[in-house]
Amino acid sequence: MTEPALLHTGLDFGEGPRWHDGALWFSDFYRHGVFTLVDGVETRMATVEGQPSGLGWMPDGTLLIVSMTDRRVLRMGDDGVVREHADLGSLATWHCNDMVVAADGTAYVGNFGFDLEAGATPEPAALIRVTPDGDVSVAADDLMFPNGTVITPD
């Protein structure tokens, strides 16, 4: 059995790791950044004041980023500029978190549903669908903290 190896230190709260184009991409909530890690070298790719979380890519290579506290999905194109892709505020009942993006560019974003840090009573939340054009709707509801989402081949 292979022994695990330490790849990186200095994370504050790493989230949403994804392997893409030969790099490990991840968010760090409290450093307000999206980073890559290649051969042990960390590079900040984007700054997200609303605490970044889930990451995914559109078919054209555009990076989608969940901005947790302002309940938005942002997009970053080849020019490196971060813009709003979708506002989830009308459907997310608390901070947004994880995201998975389908091959057609449809994103699915979870949210806490309640103020976890304040010790609020757990409440169900919706899994929000974001179309490639940025339209939002509920994909599924009455879920307890939809997180760790995946899309299976079927």
C-alpha cells in the first residue's frame, strides 16, 4: 500500500476540490480565493469576497464559482474577469455551498438552509438548478443540507 503524501499546507478552509486541465483547483473560504496547485505551487486564480465554495466548468471552459454568503454563482472566462452568472437569493434559504456541473453546463447548487454557525435549528433546503444561461429553478426540495453532489452516468 502506498503511504499518503502531504501535498500542501496553509489552507484556511479548503473546499470544492476539482482536478481540471492538469491542476488541482480548490476554494478557500476564509482566504476568499480560488486557487490551483501544480507541482506544489499554489496560484490564486480568482478573488471572491462572498466566500468561494463549489467549482465547476461549462462546456466552453468557463469556470463557475459558488459565492456562498451573497448566494450567487459567478463565472470566470478566459479574460480572468469574474462576473455574476446567476443570483440564487430568491431560492437559497441560507449560504450556498457545493456545486456540480453537468456536461451540458447545467449547474446544481446546494445551500445550508439555516444559519449553522448561529446554532439555528436545522431546516431543509432546495438543490438549485442553474441553466447555462443563468436561469434558476428548484431541482429538488426538502433536502437536509444538499452537499457532495455528483452526477452519475445514468
